Amino acid sequence: MNVLQTHIGALKLERPGIVASGIMDETGDSMARMFGLGAGAAVTKSIGSERREGHRNPSFIEIPYGYVNAMGLPNPGIEGFEEEMRTAAKAGTVIGSIFGSSAKEFSELAVRMEAYGASAVELNLSCPHAKGYGIEMGTDTNTVRSIVSSVKDSVKIPVYAKLTPNTHLLTEIGKAVQDAGGDGIVAINTLKAMVIAPEVAMPVLSNKFGGLSGPAVKPVGVRAIYDLRASLDIPLIGVGGICGWRDAAEYIMAGASAFQVGSALGKDINVFKKINSGLERFMKEFGYSSIKKMVGAAHE
Amino acid sequence: MNDIVRIASCRKESHDTKTFGFVMKGNAKAGQFVMVWIPGVDEIPMSLSSTGDTKCITVKAIGDATKALHGLRVNDVIGIRGPYGNGFSLKKNQRVLAVGGGVGISALMPAIRAHGADVIIGARNKAEVIMEPEVRKYSNNVRISTDDGSCGFKGNAVELTKEVISANSYDLVIGCGPEIMLYHLHKACVDSGIECQLSLERFMKCGAGLCGSCVMDGMRVCEDGPVFGGRQITKLKEFGRIRLDPAGAKVKL
């Protein structure tokens, strides 16, 4: 009996940890490597219709307890990503992350991802640093409803929406996803942030602002999942600052059926293995016979 | 971590190459690199050519960012992130041959200083040979190759390496230079059964093991490298053949 097995609605994972979008998921080989290192699934880099080089460097900076990045959605375009998807899907469960500027574009991308072998799609409705995409559409309930419902009509695989914490309307947007038939919610994306270098009197990132990730955002993410669980019925996937099994357990107890890890992989490529063994030890010691029994435990 | 530093020294190495010194917090290992921010221009990965209290980068002016760096003077301000990557791993008493192609010799300098080594400096012509006097301070056996024969051995650095390793006995070859050179250097080491550690290069965004823009067969050049061992390199199907462009698409080298 594998106590770490979890179900995100219809999608079964043997391990609850998923590689977050944008980390070690630019090529099929890097995703395959992560499956071998204990990840239950991998979300691809966000893929759009056309090739994009993203923002000029600096696109990344370290701060105590986290990172601020503005990669700017670099990606080879959906057509250029086919081979990587097929390589990755052969090796494990792949969730295709996509971004677009309209419901139609999202749907077309989702259809391609399904054809390439994706087990689910994750709609990036929350990138904080690419103009015209992400956060700018992901904070409007009507837009979110129309995108999710259009994608749902186009594919058979589960459809997850990745939401931004940069709004006071988080649960309303979550409800819009659920009402439109969405199969799950991924929260949170990065927090909109800026770093200035006083010596040169300018923001460090070429894009000026970016998204904060890493341990600094974990309590914000845990709170977001807790709020969403309290008002929604669809499965949740927690993400934001997870570095160890305790962080993962917090997200699960707040209401997440699975979790994603991104920033922690920079310093420790083996972090999934450590989280898996830590979670197993904890579950045994505290009498949780399955991940399902832990999901939302902090609400009782 | 990040640091904003003032350029403390600037030395001309050749007509198109300069070494900049700066004082940054923390220690660095031979073979590690830093991300260098030229405010308002770009941020690029640069190997450290000196890892002491004053750290150095040696810059050949080839693109916008490196040309902008060449325009900076002592006391100007740049941003430094890092050091990143694994660095070389040299054991005491190992007989080491260091092979540097072009500006690549600068990335080997910290290892040559700390460990000592026989050294091959490869360059297109005499004017492109850099750091020879500095290398001679730490090595009794320095050979130079130039493609046009204007200085030392006529031919490329790998041809000279083959000659040197057949006449001497080495435990390890370390190398840095253009990928085509490293590809053949790796092959020469495998053929003669000598272990090697080569410092590889790819387009980078984060430099810290996260974004995946520098991966080669799923290995991150920034975090799993930039120094890879000969056996690791043998497994890299993309080495010498394919790189990712800034959009993450595969491009033939």
C-alpha cells in the first residue's frame, strides 16, 4: 500500500509532489529526470501559441528567503514543444501549462497539449510579469469563467486553473473556475514584487517588477489554499515556498490534494525524495493512513 | 547572494580582452562563475579568473554586454550574483594538464594557481594569446598553440594536447574554451584513457538551477555544472551538438 498515493479528482498520482511550472521543465529530458528524483508529475513551462524569448536579463534575483523573477514567459511556442512533451509524457505524468490572450487561444493550446500526451492542462491565469497575459486576465471573474468553460468544452483531460494571490477576489475567482466546470485550482502563483539597487537608483530586473517565490511566500499560499478549501468543492493543488515535508503537510492540511515545488529545486534537486520520505515518516507517526485523510485536516 | 560592487581594477589582457577586479562577500571555488549585471544593459554569466579576496572576471568584447563592460572604468558600479556552480575538483598530487582555448584559459587560472599544472594556451594567433606571464608564475611547463603558427605550436589546442599527453603522464585534464574544442578534447581524453573535467557554457537566465534555460540532456549547466566530468559528458547527447536558444527551442550548434 502506497500511503503517498493521491487523487486530484480523476487524476491519480503515486507521489503527491509535482514539479511547478517554470522549473526544470523546459525540455522533456529535464522533466524525465525529475520523475526519477521522486516527483509524482511535472507541469511544463508555460507554453503559448508563438515563440517568445521573454524578458532581457536580469530576469532573476535572490533575496533572503526567496527569489524575484521576471522570465517573461520564454517558450518555443506550442509547435516547437511537441517533441519535448512526447519525451516527457513517455517518462511520467505531465501537466501542460499554457497561456494565451483569449479563451479561443487557451482552447487551441489545450487541444494541442492533449494531443501531445498531457494528462491535464494548467491554465496560467496568473503570471505577474507578462503584459497582456496572466494576472491581467486572471483577476476578472467573467474572463476566467469564459476561458475555463471554453477549454473544458475542447478537451477531455482535467483542466486546472493556476490563480494569483495578487487580488482580494481569490475565492470569487475560484468559484468562477468551479462554476465553469474546472477540475481543480492551483494556488498560488508568485507575488508581484520589486527589488531596487540603491547604488544605481534603478530596479534590478529589466522588467522592473517580477514575481516573488520561495519560503517567503509560503504562509500566503497556505492561507490561500485554506480560504479556497472553505468555499469550494473542487480539488486544490498547493504551491508556494515548499522546501520540506512540513511545508507540504501544511498545504495538504489547509486543503490541497497535491502540491508543487519550484524554487527549492535550485539548491536541492533531491528535494522531492526528502519530502516523500519525511511525509511518510510523519504519516506513520501521527496515524494518517493516506494523503486523503490529511487533506483539509486543519479545518476540523 | 547578490552584491553591488565597484570595479577595483582593470587590466588589459589583449586588444579585445580585459580583466576586471572587485571585492565581493563570500568565498568562491576554482571553476565557479558569477552573474554580472551591467546596469541598464544586461546580465551575463562569467567565470571567475581569480577567487581571492579580490575576485576577477576576464572579459572578451564580443557582444553588447561584454562591449558595455569594456566601457566601464575603475570605480564604476556593477552587480554580482553568486558564486554559482560546482567548480573543479582537484586532488593533491594529481598530475594535471590544463587546456584553455581563447579567453577560456582565464576560467582555469584559479585551479592553476591553487594546484599547479602543466598548461596549454590555445589561440587563433599570437595577438590572442592571453595570460601567459601569469600562467608561467604557477607552471614550469607552458605550451602555446596558435592556428596560424604565429606563436608556439602551429595547430589547435587539441592537436597539441594529443602530442603533450603522449609524451607525458597525467591523471587529469581540465579544460575550458569553445565547445567545438571541448568536444574534441573530451574525445582525445576518452581515447587515451585520461580523466577530464571540462567547464561548459550555455545561455543562462537565473544561473541558480531554477529556470532550466541552460539544460543539456536535463542537466543544468549552471547548477549541476558548469564543470562536468568525462564520464558525465559521454552521456550528454546534446554536448557539441545542440543548445537551447533564449526561447528554450533546441538549436543545432
